[in-house]
Amino acid sequence: MVRVEDLHTFINGNFVTDKDAVIPIHDGGFTRGDAVFDTCRTFRGEIYKLEEHIDRLFMSLKYMQIQSPYTKDELIKFTHKLLELNNPLLTEKDDYWIFLRITRGSSSNYSSGVKPNVIIHCVPLPLPERSEYYRSGLPLMISSVRRTSHEALSPRAKVNQYINFNLADLEAQNYQGGAKAILLDQNGNLTEGSGTNIFIVKNNQIFTPQEKFVLAGIGRSDAMNLAKGLGMHVKEKDLDSYDAFTADEMFVTSTSFCIVPVGSINGRELGDGNIPGKITKRLQEAFIDAIGFDYVSQYLSNLDT
């Protein structure tokens, strides 16, 4: 098992152990959540779609008016170097979750001389904790905590400010252990969860919230492209709790989950109760074929650990 304290972290041009990776206490990412980040994962120790994640990171930086001290190519090089240092610690059953974070720096007046802090780190994916989701389905709860309005802060930028998601997930955990939250917008439409996009299957058609109201994940794009390649109908539209409660199937996509079936929403079993449903299973199999790695079996192999 990988020990986090043994892992290396990249911080501002240096590779250090996790315990030596520090930022100033006045850094805006810590004091105000004034930072952007992106995440990717490995399959058999190889990073999946790193370039796409870094492209999205730079779009978030542009939105937030933070200037990266490093180019995209440099961040790609640093991330691969970090994996070279940490992969010897990886067991055959594990993979990494990789985080790239860039803060505005230690200033409250947004002066041009402030230098952003850049951190790249990784942790083992929480495979054992999530393995049951791939057998019984992920339990979701529609939270009373609303998604930050897109009129206040664009959900398309991946920023450090995750308090509403945290409160929503705490509410879901209080309701049912292991449950994850889905947040509504101010109009009562389903949006997303913490780092997760949702899909509803009804009458063999797939629906998902509109891109401008969510963080359009790379896993979301993968699932939509795979579905279209299989000849499935996919549509972005406003969805509410009625659509969720009457769905034949639901599934969630994310970098770490890939494609995971939903078992229940607010305690209500979905469809005929088969996990995964036939559409979700076809998409899981298509993704496994596309990446050449059975991530579902990887999760399920941790059920007894």
C-alpha cells in the first residue's frame, strides 16, 4: 500500500516529499480559495489525457486572470517527472489521482508582482472505498444546498472554492453513509456533484445537463462520444428531480470514477434495479475497450480488502 508521506510533490520548480511541500500561510489559495486546479488519473501508472486536462487548467487560469509561471509543455514535463518518482511506490492494484494547482499567490491587492504558487501532487485512488459502487451502484442524494449560480461564478472554471459541494456531500453522508450529493441550480434543475457529471437514461435515450451550467468534465465528453459512436441518442437539456426519480438508469462520470452506475437517488431504487443498467454497462465496456484497461474489475477487485 502506498504511504502518502513517501510520495513526492512538485512545488514551484522543486520535487520534494509531501511532508516538505509547503506554501506561505498568506497564500490566496489557502486564505480565499483564490486558485484553480485540475485532476487526472493513471491507468497502470500511465496518465490519461494529461494534455486535455492541462488545456482546461489554462482556460480556468484565463477566466480567473491568473498567469501561470510555466508553459503547458513545462507542466506536462513536470507531471511526467513526478510520476517517474512516484510510480515505483505503486502496487499492481493501485493507480494515482493527480492534482495540478495554481494559486494567485500571497497578495490581497492583486498587484502584478505577485508570483503564483504551482503544486503538482498525487495520491492513490480511493479504490477500496469506492468499490461497492460498481457492484451495488452509487447512492445519490439531491441536496438542499444549491449550486453557486452561474451568474455569480461560472461553473465551467475549475476553481478551489468548493464549499457548497462540501456542505452538500456532508448532508448526503448524514443521510446515508457513502452517498454523494447532486446539487440543484436556483431554478430547481439538476447540475452536478463534487467533480462529477450526471446522466439520465430514459427510453434508451441519454440526457445530461447543459454544458454552460456545469463543469463539463473530460469523462463527460468521453461518455457522450462513446454513446454517439454506439448510435445512442444523447441530448443536453434542463433536468429536474422528476427526471431523476423516473429514470430507467442513471450514471455518473468523472476522472476518477470513469463511468459508474447510480443505484438509488434519495433512497429510491432506479429502474428495474439491475446494476449496472444495460446502457450504462455498454458504455462501461466501450470505455474499457477504448483505454485498453478494465477499470471496473480494478474497482471490484478491492471489495474484499
